[in-house]
Amino acid sequence: MAKRKGKGPTPKAEDRHWHGKRQKARAVKNAKRTGTPTVGPGGRTKAVAEARDRARRPAGARRANGEVPELVTGRNPVVEALRAGVPGTALYVMSGNDERVRESIQMAADRRIPLMETGKNELDRLTDGAVHQGIALQVRPYRYAHPDDLLKGTSPLIVAVDGITDPRNLGAIVRSAAAFGATGIVVPERRAAGVTAGAWKSSAGTLATVPVAQATNLTRQLKAYQKAGCFVAGLDADGEVAVTGLELATGPFVLVVGSEGKGLSRLVAETCDMLATIPMPGQAESLNAGVAAGIALYEISRLRGAANDGA
């Protein structure tokens, strides 16, 4: 029986033709498991490439959170936003054949907002495929204040919102805050409504005069206000005192407003110095957060006015 001829020495791993493919597959698998970026063509990491792609995405495709611009799309939303004084940075238009589009173009020109003529494909890309009707308004990112900046004067009046996710409610609260002399609004950084075009419209432009601050942790921020000398009261249906009896509201004061459905969160309610209620002789079980804030701020404004008159 003839002996088999040997194939020679075993080649090194890096000399095998499948080595590169196996190493690449293993690297991709490890990256998915550990979150480590993989290297793509030209030595550029996959993470860098993804960051570049995200930067190319239209502003309207990303959540408006004060870091990136927001796009308002559609003929009616755009013209209403411009009427409300929403701060635009660019108006993208396909054609001016519609009356609302022409009005938008005129208002943008009056406010020196740059007009950008664009085609359908480009507008589709900018709006991430949203229904735009040939027009889109880019809104500048909102610059939030620091919570400590709201401690203005000897008797600041601050409104803190807890669990409110509808920007229209936030805008309504800002509008009431402006009407009744509040120094600013505090919103949680996460899981809460931020300053979007919807909030701008609901505020009827008062966001230009009332600062909004973001708190990383609302409970911790309320405790910081307490240490600074503020009395903190939360609105609650089962509160121990009516808003008409908030005598301590004449000094440094923080009013906390919860969501219509869930109200104040447990930790926030426990942090408040007092819980106040709005007496309702009618049949309504609860009030919209914006309405409740407006009523409470009116009463607080009345109490503060009476205290100043008696001083």
C-alpha cells in the first residue's frame, strides 16, 4: 500500500484565505455583545460613520430637546407657528401657489427668516418622509436656563412641572406664568415635555419672555429650592389646604403641577412642604394641567398683591 504524500507544514492562521473573513465576523459579533465600535473601510470606526449619518438626518426626524433644530411641516402648522411667533431659522418652500404658503413666505420675510427654495425630493429627505405639503419651518433649538437662574429677586415665584408630556400643556402653563408674574418654569430633563414648536404655539409667544430650566432630577431640585428659602407646594386633589389659603405663597415660592391623569409622583409629593387643592363644586373629577396651573397662579398672584398692598 502506497504512502500518502504529506501536504507540508500547516500554514499560519494569517496566511489562510478565510482568516480575514472569520476575524471580521468575530469582531462584529464581539462589538454587538460588548458595544465596542468596529473598524470600517479606510480605518474609520463604525461608530464614527453612524454619528456622521445621524448628523445628516433631517432635524425633523429627531426629537426636539434643546440640542437640535425641529421642523414644523404642513401649510396650516407652518402658518400658525409663524403667527404665534415661533422662532424660525429657515423656511423651506417648494412653490408659492397656496394662499397659506404665500402668507408664510411674507411673515418669514418680515421677520428676516431665510427662504430656501427646494424640490420635493430634498424636502422629503429633510422631513424624513413626513407629510409636508411643500413647506417646512425649521425652528431653532431652545436654550434652557439653569434652575438656579430662576431664583430672582427677594420673592421668586417658580412653577415646576411633574409628569407633563404634552408640549401644549407646557405652553399653556408658560402662558399663565407670564400672565401672573412667575419668574420661570422648571421641567424634568427626561420623560417630560420640552420646549418644542407645539409649546411655542400654546404659549402664544410668551416663551420669549419666561425662562424654562431643565432639572436632571426634579426631586433633588425642589430640595435645593427649599434650602434656598423657598416654600414648595404641590397641586393635588387631596391637598390639605385650598389654593386660596396659601399664605406662604407671598414669599419665595415654588408651585408644583402634576399631570392630569397621574398627578404628582410619589417622591415629588413627599418632597413638597404642603399639598394644595383647587375647590371644585362642579362635577369635574380633575382639571387639565394648564387650566389648574392658571387657576392656582391667579390665586397666588392675588395673595401676593394683597400682601404688597398691606405692606
